[in-house]
Amino acid sequence: MTAGYAWRPYRDGDARAINDLYTKITGTTRSESEFEWQWLSAPGGNGGIWLIETAGTDAPKLVGHHGVMPVRFSNGESDLLFGKTENTMVLPDHRNRLLYPRFERRFANAYEPRFDALFSTFGDASAIRLRKAMGYDFSSTWVQLQIPTSRRADYGLLLAVLLRRLGLAAGRRRDASAVDHAVRRRTNPLPLRSLDDDAAPRDAFFDRFWAEHRRNFRLTPRRDKDDLNWRFWTNPYVSYVTLVSDALSNEQGYAIVRVNGESAVVEDIVPGPATAGSFARLLDSVLSWLSANSVNWANVSTTSDSCTNDDIASGLRQRQSLARRLRNRTPAARYMPRKLTASGKDKNLDCHDWYVTPIVFEGR
Amino acid sequence: MLSKAQLEELILGAGLVVELESPIPTDREFSDLGLDSLDVYNIFVEVEVQTSIEIPDSEIANLNTIDNLHAYLAAQDS
């Protein structure tokens, strides 16, 4: 019988015990070097890592963990630091014996002053309730679009539409004009350079791109070379393809994609300038590149924020509308809760004015 | 000092996710009543506010029913 629980911040040497807890909770293994990449190597600094241990015994046992990863954001020319809650976990045997929300309150009191805002990318029902009680806003959800890259895929959809209209397959009637649109689009793609994870960090494009264009973006993760290098090019879990559009002087941009056979995930896409036209052309060019490389489907994700850089949002909505009509499905609600801290409120940040992509995940 | 009836009233007003019906069985564990950790946390916050008694972490596991919680508060009050 334990006499209770104690909490403390991370100390050197804790990684192995935290990874063991992570494996027990998630069933997934994580090496110490992967832990170090995630929690101790990000450009925003060390993560805030909090441990809950049994107290009153000779050998305290780790039974709970809560972390907040520092993610560098910007608002125009202003640098910000946001915290992403991550790896909140308690051993099942202790869930009814320790009052976890009480601990998270304590952790949050300790780490909130460091950040301008806090956010979570995913959570089960209990985590959602807890974060609501902690004052997080839940009005934004992730929107995942699955877009055909090739005419072959488009025709496959067209065939599916015809089959449904002929009553040969189950499903609701689709909008044929959306398919027509899909078949006619992407007539003039921008030339793209593709870089692997070794070449991308050495490419001069990334020395200047974000510095030149960040002023046109409101709340969004920073894309300085350090940020991209940590998140993508030194990511221990995934190899990426970085696509650079810099042939034109007045319209540039990049996308970073993960290719899985015939489908790909666009994990980040940033046009410069930040206009609907530039976004649409960049996305269409990425789709063309993927199509030329035998990738038939692209997954593109962002959040439902209504004023996500209005011009980019407009470009995304066009594609979103198309993708939704083509796929004839409503994406499942997956919240992206967030909360401004006292610092964020002092800076008058807007809780719903974010442009985020899967850059805020870790790629696992 | 809160009576059991007052404690039950406080619990019913704690904004729980589960709709409990009065009378609440005072010997049933909160988890058996369908309460999750946030519900229990809310109950303890309400109790601490109402009684000005701070409940240490080491007691949480034992205070898992209305009976136990009431007995603990009575002991602190005496």
C-alpha cells in the first residue's frame, strides 16, 4: 500500500524509466536517442517533463508522466513560444488512486509562465474533459483532406461515381462537376526541386525563405532552418522528401512530404507570398510531382480555424471543398484544443488565428 | 462540519459528467458510480472550498466513497 504520490521535474537519467512507462501505456517502444530528440533537442529548448512517483517507499516507482514540448511560433515578425502537451499517461493500476487532474494543475502552474499559449493535438474523451476544465478552447478541429494526385485516381473516382449512379455500388450520389474540375486542373505546375534529408539542411533556400515571408503570416509555427531541421530532416522516425519551388522570383514556397507507396502525407506546405493563388499553385504543383512519382493520393491536414491567414484559407477551402465532394465523407472530429496563457493574452494573440500543419506532430 | 446529506448535495452540484440520482449510495466507490478522475477532482475541490480542509494526496486513494470522505472530514474537524 503506497502512502501517496510525489511529483517532480525531469532529471538526467530519467529517460529509461519514462520510456518504460511509455511502452506500458502505449505498447510502443521508444529508444533513449528518440526520447532525447523529442524532449531535449528542439529549437525551442528542453521540454517540460513532469513525473509522478510513488511516495513513502524506499524505491519510488514512476507511475505517471506529463510533458509539454516547446514549439517556436511566430506572429508576423514577433517570436513566440507555445507549449504542446504530450505523453500524458498514468499506469492503469494507479488511475483510481491518484487524482491526476490535481497533478496537472500543479504542472501547469509551473510551466505556463514559460509559454504564450498551450495546445494539444489529440486526446481521448477523458483528456478532452480535463483540458476543457483547464480552460482550453475546443472550437477548432483538424481537417484532413485526401486529394487525388493523378488522372488515374480521378478516373477511378469517376468510375466510382458512375457505378453508384447506375446502382452498381452502395453510396450516395456524387457531384460530377467536382470530378470534371479535378480532371481539368493542374495544367501549369511550378517546377519543383526535390531534396532528401541530407541535402535539405544544406540548401540555401531555407536560409532566407522564412525570414523573407514570415511577416505575412499570423500565428503559425516558425520555419527557420533550425525548426525544419529538427522536426523533419533529423527526425528519427521518418524520411521525408522536401520539395522546393524557387524558379520564380515572385512566387516561391516549399512542401515536405512523407511518401508511403501510392499515397503521401503533406506534412508541411508554405507558400510565399501567403496568398490563395500561391497556395493553390504550390499545392497543385506538389500533387503533380507526386503523380509523376507514382503517388496517387495526398493527405493534407490543417485545422478548421476560420481566419487561418485568410488568403491561404481561401486556397485551402477550394481544395477542401473539392476533396470533400470527391470523397463524399465528413472528416471525423479531432480537436486541436488551445489556451492562451497570461503572456499570450498580454500580447493580444488570437486563439483562432492559426495556420498549422502536421509540422506540430512528431511524425510517428 | 458537513453532514452526509450536505456532502451528497455538494457532490450532486459539482458538475459531474455522470448524472447521479439522490440518494447516492454512500458506501459505493466513486469509480463504481461512473465518476472519472476529473469528477472526483471536482468533488475534492468543492469539499476543500466548502470546508477549508486541505486533503493531502496520500489520503486520496482511501477517500473513495461518501462514507470514507465524510469520516475523514469528521476526524479533521474534531
